[in-house]
Amino acid sequence: MLICLLLIPLGGGLYVLLQRRRQRFAARFGSFGGARAISGRQLGARRHVPAALFGVGLTILMIALARPQTLVSLPRVEGTVILAFDVSGSMAADDMKPTRMEAAKAAARAFVERQPRSVQIGVVAFSDSGFAVQAPTNDQAAVLGAINRLTPQRGTSIGQAILASLNTIAVDEEQPAPLYSDRRPTPTVTPTPVPKGTHTSAVIVLLSDGENNAAPDPLEAAQQAADRGVRVYTVGIGSAAGTTLHVNGFTVHTQLDEVALQQIAQLTDGSYYNAENQQDLDAIYENLNPQLVIKPQQTEVTALFASAGVLLLLIGGICSLVWFSRLP
């Protein structure tokens, strides 16, 4: 569409030719040729102003046809919730009906459906490792789809869940993320500690039965979250009495470890909830304080160019009508 701009110089050249033709006509027939105003005064350069305005206006309108974009920093109020799901084998226990996993999904779905569009929700799954299943988004259908796809896997590493959630928050906000590798038993990034609860626009909701059996230490990972001011709300799945699982010929007794989940929540200035009381999950959002953030994004500015072009055409037309009682 920008190639159309080549028509502007052609139009300008045609205007110059017409002006010279008018001057020759005026020189031959006098003021009746249009070189003077009705009052007899010389018009001078003023007679070119409407045409110049029309030319600039048309140029801007042709640029608008190309649908220009620019990087605009737009303010918006938002908060981020990371749902960290325990998908370990113990989540297949049926002490919560139909299973712990399905009970956790039901609690999470109810929580997601009650959130406003200003809250972005991400999903992290963890067993003996943690990984992001869904990047933070306000598309509830995408979040619910990610939750529905979760299935029980192997062991349990709550520490990996917290670190993976912090990584997801950091990537979403383009901040340095905490890293963990099996080759090095400690995180490779040591943040500058901040007061608990400083990061009020992002929280982690950890849904687990609390039976940790893989590195790293969940309390050390929770300290990583606390040092960043990120609160971790833990949701206990299962019962304290527990149940017995039969997996691959082995018999395993599994029960809810509320103490571990309570310690994680206390360390990060969060709270502990039991999934049997889904109404308590509302309190998580009540304690989430969305903040005003400025995020740059590519925005089409066609309307601005079109408005400016039409305004110049309008001004040129008014000038021509007032001065010459005609349009250029």
C-alpha cells in the first residue's frame, strides 16, 4: 500500500503544471484569470495552502492504508496465579471420591471459573520433576483444558513444583528466574531477599497430598519463593487417615501430610486450605492484590493516521471555501 505514495509526487507535479498554465492565462487576460482575489489583492503563497493541506492529508491517508503499527506501553490491572498440580502416583488414591486427582481438578476448575479476566492463570504439573503445562493467560478455556489433561505419574517433588512455578512467573514478567539442575543441588540464582508478600500480584496455589519423596528440599524451595516475596497457598488433597494403593504389584499406604504443606504456607506468608472445603479457596483471590502494570505491545494506529488525514483535508477544504469560495 505504501507504493501508492508515489502518486503524491505525480499529483504535485500536475499541480505545478496547472499553476503555470494559470499564470500564463492570467498574464494574457489579466486578473480575470484568477491571479488576484475578488478584492484585487495579490493572493501570494496563500493560494497554495489548501492544496498543500490536501496533499499532506492524502499522504497520511495512504500511509493509513498500510495499517501502521507501533510499540505502545499500555497500562492494565492484573494478577498472576500459578496452579501447581501434584500428579504423582499417590494422587490416584481414592480416599477422596472419585480420586485425589479428580478432587484436585474439581477444586481447581471451580477456582478458575470464579476468576475475573484481570487475573492470568498458569498451570504447572509436578511429580519427581516440575514443568509448565500452560503459560499464564486469561483464557479460561485454555486453563481448564490444561487441567483436564493432567494424569497421575511417578514420585513427588514439591520443591520442583515451587521452582517451576517461580520460573513460570519470571518468564511471564521477563525477570531473572530461579534455576535448578540435577548436576548442582542448589539453585544457581540467589535473589536479593525482599519482605514477605512484596510480590502481591503473583501467588502460587500448590495442590498436593504433601508426601514429598524427591529432591530438592521443599522448604528450601519455599524460601526461594519467600525471598522473592511470592506467597504460596497450599491446598491439601486427601485425608489424614490415608488409604492403601496397589501399584505394579506393590502395596503403598499414602496419607495427607498437612504439616509439610502448612510449613510451606507459613514460610511464604501464604495460607493452608483443605480441598474438602472449596469455599475456602475464594480467600486465595481475596488475598491477591492485582497491580497496575505497564506492558509494551504492538498496536495498530491506523485510526490515528486516518483521523489526522481527514482533519487536514477538512481544514484545506474550509480554507479554500473561505478564501476562494471553491474547493481546490
